Amino acid sequence: MKILDRYIIKNFLGTFFYAILILALITAVIDYSEKVDDFVSRHAPAMEILNYYKNFIPYMVAFLFPLFIFIATIFFTSKIAYRSEIIAILSSGISFQRFTRPYLIGGTILCGISLLANHWIVPAANKQRLHFEDLYYHEQTISSDQNVHLRLSNNLYIYLQSYDYSINTGYRFSAEIIEGQNLKEKLMAERITYDTAKKCWRLYNVMIRRNNGLKEELLHMPDLVKNYAFIPLDLKEDNDNMTAMTTPVLYRTIQREKLRGRENLNLFYVELHRRTAQPFAGMILTIIGVALASRKVRGGSGLHLAIGIVISAAYILAMQFSTTFSTKAGLNPLLATWIPNFIFGVMAIYLYRKQTR
């Protein structure tokens, strides 16, 4: 590695981590000022609050990763361009392609860190962050949605009219075993409770109807214990929980929800594909940043930063649009997460070729 490579990589990564530190501290202070009343009213321990912000910062850094890397690229490159260092480098016979190599090395390092963080580190931090918010910030969920349906296996379907989390009780429960087009068994209970110690369900005032061809059997029991493959939390659609799952767990959850017949899984698929697409966006924005800021222009770093913030905002806006189209209009989730990368990738190629001419 040449002196030039070490100089650019050191300053590029240094600027990136400095920007992360400053913006992370600012967002943490703003978040604390909004939630401090809830923390005080619910008597949140000081150490728990500090641990919460230890987990909050990785969440914010991961969310704004493309913005951080783009601003760092723009800021550092604009600074050395304003000092005429780039002119001296290119005048010494070094091509623009060679000049961008250390940026690509630095971008690859940050891309690798982001991939690791998105798939494993950030979900682990989100799990603790969301648990803290449930205890000291969010209002507790009192009851489930009305008319909840779940598919527990290939032939077992359950229904609950509602579930009250405060007393751990559900009402108007039914479980149907369907083979082909035939209803083999239907179990109905007026009330159902979950035993957290034994991990089982207790049903009350149970009626069971079994069909075997022309033969029908009807049973009535005052109570019954069953081991159904779901827990009360499965009745609540909390989409924030998927951000607290590592990628292997998220993939297994998608398969389970698909089996249970959940109608719209695109939100889960978007989260799954976003974890890979977002780090590569950092690489693309690095190339755009170098191509934009490597020219010395009137206005200096301020103009470059203004352009960089506009482009970063455009990328985030494009990602939000494509995600909304996927979750609300059925756009393929893989395509939705990679469309912004494709659009800005074309821009990166155009600006890069323009600079090399």
C-alpha cells in the first residue's frame, strides 16, 4: 500500500467515524429530551437508560449509514480539493482511477462492517432497545386485534375472537383440522387461557365435533388442556420485532408466518433484503461523492456538502417510496430494496466516467 493510499484511507475512515460520533450523540440527546418525562414517571434506572442508549446508537448508525459515508466522502474529498492536493496528485501522473482506489478500499471495509452489523449486531442491540421501550416508554397492549386467524400446520387452523393480555385470556376460540376439502374435527371453546409455567393452553366449556365419513361424534367437556404451537405474543402483529431478529431468526420467522397464512409478508422480506442492499448503497454513494467533490469549485466544501445532503435525501426518499410500493402495492421486495441502488449506481457510473475523461 502506497503513502497516498494510507493517507486517503486514514483520513476517509477518520472523517466517517467522527461524523458517526457527532451525529449519534446529537440524535441520542434529542431522543432523551423527548422521552425523559416517561423515564422519570416510570422510574427507569440510570444504568438501564445508559444501556438503552448504548443499543440506540447502533440502530441510528445503521439507519443513516449511507448518509454518514456519503457526507464523510464529500467532506474529506472537498477539503483536499480546496487545498489543491487533488490537482497535485493528478499532475504527478496518477490517474483518477488510481486516485479512487483507496476510497474503494475504505468503502469495502465499511461495507463489510455494515453487513455484519445489519445481519447480527444491530438486531441484538434492537432486542434490548425494544425491551427497554416496552418497559419504560410504550403503553402496554391491552388486547389483541379482533378476529385473529392462524394456521399452525398444514391442516390445523385456529381462530380467536379476541385476547385480553391483562388477564391472559382469549374468547370464542376454535380449532379446525381440515384434510383436503373435508373438515375432520372442529373444537370450540368459550374461553381459553395460557399457562406460562407449563407452556400450555387451558380451554373451558369445550365442544368437539368429529366427522368420519357418515359417522359424526359430538363431545362436551368442562375444560381441556392442549399444547398448541403458538403463544399469546403470536396473536399480536408487532412489526418492530422483526428488526430485533438476526437474519437466520428472521428467515425462520418468515417461513413460520407463511405457514400460518399471514397475508402480507412483504414487510418482512423488505427488512431481510434491506440488510444486504443498504451497505452496497454506501459503496455507490462513495463513488458519487468522490466524483462530485474531487473538483475544486467556487463555494468550496459548503457547495459540495449541500449537493451531498440533497443526494442523500433523494436516496432515502427513493428507498421509502420503493418500500411503500412493496408493502402497500405488492412490488417485489427484492426489487424494491435494490431499485434505489440501481438508480444511483447508474448515476455513479456516469459521474465516474465523466471525471476520467
